[in-house]
Amino acid sequence: MAYVIDPDKCVACGNCMGECPVGAILEGDTYSINADECVECGACADACPAEAIHQE
């Protein structure tokens, strides 16, 4: 099950992008995760100060 970013909680800080080992996080007003590229490592969730990332 891939990780997802809750757009209502995301503050677009970029911490998750720097932690993703496969570049699965897409930048925008709020960030999103490409489920096809996500390797479910959880590094992004650990790095998120807003607790906006969870496994779906």
C-alpha cells in the first residue's frame, strides 16, 4: 500500500521530497506521491512535520 499526502494537511515544506529515495513525490501547491513509483519505505512520512503523510 503506497503512501499518500493529505492535501488539507500538507504545508508544501519540501521535507518529504528530500527524503524520498526514488523521487516519487511531486511538487505543487500541495505535494503528492506517485503511487506507481512509491517503494513504501516511509521516509517521507517520518520527515513530514505536519503529519500529512500516511499509508493508504
